[in-house]
Amino acid sequence: MAADFEVQRVNTAIAPRIPTTVPGYANIVWRARLLIVALAVVAAAVGFATASIMTKVYSARATVLPPRDNSPPGASFSAISLLGSLALGSGGTMAVPGLPPMSSSIASNQDVFLAVLRSRSMRDDVLNAFKETWGPHVESLIVSVDANVSLRPLISLVVEATDPKLAADLANLYFGRMDAMMEKFSHQSLERQQRRFAAQLEQAAQEVQRAEQSLLTFQSQNRVVPSVAGGGANAAGGGQAASAVDAGRSVNLRSAIMGLELQRELLRMKYTEEHPQMREINKQIAEMKKQYAQNLFGSAMELPPVGSGARGSKHEFFVPVEKSTEIQFEFQKLVRNLQIQEGFLTAAIHGLQQIKYGGGTSYPRVEILDPAVPPKDSIRPRIGMITLAATVAGLVLGGLLSFVLEYFRLLKASQRSRRQARGLVVGGDAAKPVSP
């Protein structure tokens, strides 16, 4: 038991101990300096050789200045604006349902340019053009194509390729193809507008014809005479001119009375009879009826029979007061429908004429500000940075390896000392000191 305890005490005393102070670490590194320098030199040589044989990448940049967004509107914008500004009745405007408000475009020209440059269709179009001159494997020579607005308001296209001329030609061709694509999209939009206006013109012509027929039928059935401004004022002959003027005044007064009565019926939904506005309307109606009665000079006239087979005389037709509001409503509805259909017809004609004579919609043109030129130096690989990184990696690896080797050296020395100590203890010479 004493011998075993003595062997354990000796093993503990001679166990390998790595220094835990900075001078101790520095001493270990200094002793392995040749190994560390050798590893750094080897790593630098390997990094330099690897960087030298890597494929070189060249970068070319082309920039364009996008046009301003306040370009003149196209045919569809002008036609819809014309349609939306048609007057109805006395000073009213027609709002076309379902049409968005006429405001500035949602996407700016800069956004459109970026979307086209980053599209797959643009890339395929450019690659197909380059395959004719650079071969079918030209795509493998292109590293990246990036469109950005880092130099606002310019749009930059940065192309990275393994050939300097390919990078420059690719950047320039992108903008050339984009101009052709924008023109193509503009022509397609123009053709769609033309087909839409033509279909609208045909449909609007039919609707106008039906609206006119409905209005004439209603006037014939209900004896509704439209308002005639200054009717007959230019007629020739003294007596005929005076009678025509009187007839025109009577018709205008009658239309004005019916319009005020219609307005009064609508106001009754909101106001009472004692409201100032209702009183004013009643006053105007009473005054106009008085003037109308004076123009009629009495009761209704007897009219001669119409047609050869007609018998008896006819009296002037008056719409009953209780039915005047309903008839006026229906008459104004038909007139309004006719004006709406005429508005659509006018808008379609205006749109077609603008497409024909004005060239239709204009598209933003691509104007290259700085074309790309073949670069002289490559951007990758960076031989200096790769060599420096490999050298630093070699130094770090050499330092770590020096600590590992020091540990194994101490471990080997401690094992040798344990064997010597175990032999001395077993031989009975335990009192003799043991040195590690």
C-alpha cells in the first residue's frame, strides 16, 4: 500500500503542465518560430498559386438617364378625359362609373426601366443575340447582371463576365434591346386601344340610334316639346316672325315652369313649405304661370283635323299638372341616356382620330448617358488579398500547431519520468528524490 501511494504521488508531481502566462506562451511560440514561418511561407505560396490560376472576372458599367414622368398623356387618357368632362343639363358633369380617377401613373419611368432590365424576357433576348457571335455557351461566361439606382437619378447596369469585351458589349446591348422592347410594348398597347375604340364606336353608334328612337317615341306619345332657345327669332316675315317668337317664349316658359316644379318636388323631401328656398321657388312658379297665361291669350286653341280622313277639331294638348313631374323625370332620363351614349361615341371618335393623327401613346425612350467600355483590370480574384489571407492563416495555424507539439513533448517527457519513478519505487529506493 505504501508503494502504490508513493507511485501515485510521483505521477502527480511529474504530470505535464502547459504554461498559463503570456511569457510562457511567447516562449513556446518562439521555440517553434521556424515551423511557424515555414507554414506561413507555404500557405502564402499556395494562396498565390491558387489565386493566379482562378478565372478572372471583369466588370463593366453603363448608365442611362430615365426620362421625366410628366410625359404627355396618350390617346386613352385624352379620350376618357373628354368623356368625363361632357356637360349634362345646366352645368353638370358626367362621371363615368367604373373608371379610375385620372391621376399620375402608379409606376414611374425609373421603376419601369428597372423592371424591364431585371426581367427574364430581357435576359433571354440578349443571350439569344449573343449566342450568334459568342457561341451557345456564352451564358457560362456571364457571372452576374445587376441593375440598380445607386447613382440617383441614373440607372446603372453592372455586368460581370470572364471576358472584358463581353461585359461591355452585354451592358450596352441590354439598353439597346430595352429600347426596342419598350417600343414593342407601346405598339401592342396602341393596337389594343385602337381595337377597343373601334368596338366602342360601333356599340356607341347603335346605342345612340336606339336612344334617339326612344326619345322621339316618348315625345310623340306625350307631346313633350324640348326647350328651344329663341325659337323662331330669325324667321322671315313680320307677322310670322312675331308669332314664332311668341311660340318660342311660350315653350321656354312652359319648360321653365316644369323644371321648377320638378325642383320643388325634390326639395320637398328635405324642406317644408315654410323654408325660404321653397317660398322662392313657389314665387317664381307663380310669376311664370302668370306670364304664360298672358302669352296664351285665353283658353286652348282649336286645331284643324290632321289627315284627310280625320273628323272634328282638336284642342291644344296640355300635360296634367299631377303627371308633369313623372313625365319630366322620364323625359330627362331619356335625354340623359342619349347624351351619355353620344359622349361615348364622341370619345371613341376622338380616340381613333388621336391614334391616327397624333401617333398614339408615347413611350419613354432609352438614352445611354455613359456607355460601357471594356475594363483593363479584373475585379476578381484579388491576388494580394488572397495571398495575405493565406499568410495570416499559415501564421495562426503554425501558432496552434506549436502549442499542440509542446503539449505532446511535455506528455512524452512525463511518461518517461513516470517509468523511471516507478522503477525506483519498486526497487526500494523510494527515498531518493525524483526529478521530472
